[in-house]
Amino acid sequence: MANKITFPENFLWGAATASYQIEGAWNKHGKGESTWDRFTHTPGKIRNSDTGDIATDHYRLWKKDIGLMKKIGLKAYRFSIAWPRLLPAGRGKVNQKGLDFYSRLVDGLLAANITPFVTLNHWDIPQILEEEGGWTVRSMADAFVEYTDVITRSLGDRVKNWITHNEPAVVAWMGYGSGVHAPGLRDYKLGIRAAHHLLLSHGQAVPVIRRNSPNAEVGITLNIAWNIAASNSRADREAVRANDGEWFRWFADPLYGRGYPSDKVTDYTQMGALPNGMDFVQPGDMDVIATPTDFIGLNYYSRHVFRADGADNDPQIVFAHPKTPEHWTEMGWENHPDGLIGILGRVYFDYQPLKLYVTENGASYSTPPDEKGEIHDEHRTNYLRTHFVALHRALQAGIPLAGYFLWSLLDNFEWSHGYSQRFGIVWVDYETQKRILKDSAKWYKRVIKKNGF
Ligand code: IFM
């Protein structure tokens, strides 16, 4: 029998979602169009032409969803605000109905004893601002600050945990670089500018949040993988450096006062992605970006093993295990719990944040209900259990990890994959909007109740 694992008394067990992935009601009650509305309504962008028009209908079913959270025993819930629901024109006139929705949601959570963690930007920005250039233009940071001011003035008395952006790397590189995400632009020159304005807007928003939400804690969420080289070859190691710099250090280094990593400035210059140098960086920007925060949120899913010495020398992420569901989730992402200890240790010891949260972690498995309507998603439970062991080991190593948010509470719209990937611990029947607690949710409930397993 395995030894009992117990977590610190005030460890915050949570689950996470994001507005576009669950809310639906894309054009209800005065909501403006978002970049993701526009993107999903453009043919050929999303698998199966799926959209978030209805998603999990959370805008209508939010009370029920709080009921599910209570049933699972969640202590915290991380969700995001749809900026265009609040400010349909991006700035200016506030849509009271949108504000009321989030205000009721927060009250409902607090009444259920669930601590709200609010993400301000989980990607669905107003389309009207995208038409002005979106994150590629500096004025977007001003608009973000205005939006932050509106929402924190309204909820700041009750919400005490704020996350400015979710995974700015994904927005910059996939939204503006590869075009796999909204707004679908394919130009790394734009991606680099977008990254800067995302970071700048973060730094500018932090004091606004602090002003409007006394005693609140503020942070940002970065995605991070555990990157290793497939061999000791120079090419494989170089692939790790380049990829880690692009996806993590380009964001973490400026946030912690180190400026942009010089190896990547060289890379981007050589790629021709900085034709005018770093002309978008104005005096003082780097200090603003490095405004101290209270915590860092990390989204960890997988290990990436890089092999670069293939015929075309294009680095690949290779499979280091047999391709069984135990080792690989349906996203094609490796289940590698030790990487979670690795990234937590790396970030804590290297950047010294005051506090860390795992703001996302979870697995995509599509296990359907059986004839009794039960969902035996043992691969997800296995993924979670092994990652919880890793969390515990990180805590034992002295890393100030304050909580964990499982991705995701509900099956939901998984961006370019549409509804083909199911990350939820709650099954959603997209035809009827019926929800069923999967076995993993029942297991998580027991973990939360015992504060261990
Ligand atoms: O669904 C996403 C989420 O929106 C951001 N982080 C990764 C998740 C799984 O791909």
C-alpha cells in the first residue's frame, strides 16, 4: 500500500475554465463580437467547424455549475472574463448585463465558499480592437488597462485573486505567428510585437488592480513544458534552448526584470523577425513589465523531448514511451509528472516568485459514459494521481506552491480542436447540456476532502 500523502492545511484545490470555452451566449445581452467568434465563424479554421456559440451553455447554467463545484468540494475556481461581454466596443460604454453576469457568478461562488480566481485575458478579446491591430499595437495596452479598471472596480471588493493574462506566449506565437489561433495572422514580426504589448499591458494593469481591489494578490499565468534534448547532440540541445527561449524565457525573463533574453534577440534578428530592431520597446517599458507581482501561475501539461537531427533539421518533439493511453493523452501530450517537479523547481529557484500556483494541469481523454451512464476515466485519474505526487514532492522541497487548478472543470471547446478533445472531470453532453461527474471528479472530491490520498 502506498504511503499516505497529506497536503498543507490551506492548500487551495481548484479547477479552471475560460470564458470562450464554456460560456456560449456569444451574442446575447449586448455582448460584442470577440476575435474567437470571428475566427470560429471563418470556414476552415476549426476542426469540424465547431464554434463556441453555445459551448457548455455556462452563461445560462452557471448556477448548476457552481452546484457541481460544491459537490466536488472545490475550494477555488479559476475562470476568465469575456472582455467583449463587458465592453462590446472594446472601450467606452459598459454593458451592464455583462457586468451583472460576472457579479452574480462571484456572489454565487462566495456563497458556496469557493474562492474566485479571475483571469482578465484568456484570449477572447474584442474583434473591434483587433481591427485596430489587436496586440500588435501599443494602444491595445491602454484599452486593456481601461477594461481592467472597469472590471476590478466592479468586482474588486469581492475578488482577491487576479491573473492578468493566460499564456501570453500562445496568444503571440499561435495567434499572430502561426495563425492556428485567433486572430489567425501568420507573421512572427507581429507575434513579437504582440508579446511586448501583452507584457506591457500586464505591468500597466497591476497597479490598477491593486488600487481597485485592496489586499488583492495579482499574478500572470505562463505555459511551461519540461523540455529536454533527445540526445546530447549539439543540434538537440540547441533545439531545447531555442524552444524554451521562445515559449518561456521570452516572457518570464522580462517579468522578472531580466529584459528580453539576448540569445532569442539574436535568433529573431537572424530570422528577419526584427527588421527594425526592438523599436517597439519604449524607455521605461521594461521596468513597467517587471512590476512586482504576488505570484506566478504555471500551466503544465507535458514533457517535450526534442530531436533536431532529422533530415530537414527541423526540431521535432519525439515520443519517449510506447504510445499507450497511460503515457500519452489524446492531445498527443506525454504524461510526465516528474516534469511538474522540474518546472516548479526551475521557476522557483531561478526566478524567485513569492508564491506559485499550478493554474492548469489535466488530461484529454474522451472516455464516454457506459450503459449505466458512468464514466470510468481511469487514465485521467492516473494522470492526476501521479501529478499530485509531484506536487507534494515540490512542497516537500520547500517550493511555496499555494494551490492547484485542474484543467478543466467541464469538457469544453478546445480551440482549434473544437469539441474533439475532452479535458473535463465533468462530462458534458453537447446536445442536451447534461453534465455527469466522471470517476476522476469523484476521486478528486475524495482527495480534496482528505486533503491528500
Ligand atoms: O484548453 C487550454 C486552455 O485554454 C489553455 N491552456 C491549455 C488548455 C489545454 O489545451
